[in-house]
Amino acid sequence: MLISNAFAQAAAPAASGPLDGLLGMAPIVLMFIVLWFMMIRPQMKKAKEHQKMVGELQKGDEIVTQGGVAGRIVKVGESFITVEVAALKDVPVEIAVQKQAISAVLPKGTLKAL
């Protein structure tokens, strides 16, 4: 035979200490920390602000729904509000909207400018 066999040399066993397990998990922990500060925490803050805004809704506030409907609150219930969206021949057009569907409270007088 012209070519001789090549045999792999056995690798020396790696020294495993108590820090090796922690160093192996460090990238996962670091990724979770970055995910927390960049995605989860801001989303929780935004949800908390929305809950506060929904809790402070009262009759006469001018609002915009998530669907883009603008109107004035006529009645506030437990989970629904009644919103006046238009007036046809001096008869108000009112719709019922879930409180959670409110995206923003407009400054007073905004609807008159529209």
C-alpha cells in the first residue's frame, strides 16, 4: 500500500469547573436581558398608560378609536362607551364602542376643526 493509515489522536479531556456551566448560559441570560429592556418593558409601560387613559374616560371627552372613528363620549358604562360620531338633521348618530378600543383622547375642540 502506498498510503499509510492516519489515526486521530485522542483529545485531552477538557477541564470542567463550576464556572463552565455559568459561562455557557451567559449568552442566553444576556439575550433575555436585552429582550426585556428593548421589547417587554416598553410594551408593559405602554399597556399601563393605555389602562390609565381608559380608566379616566368621562362624558364629553373627544376620542379616536383604533378603527379611526372620531367622536364625543355621550355615556360611559362598565366595559362599553357610547360615542356620538355625527348629527344628521339634528339627530345624533351614536355607536357603542368597547373601552379597550379607544386609541387616543383628543384635545377639546378638535372635532369642530375636522
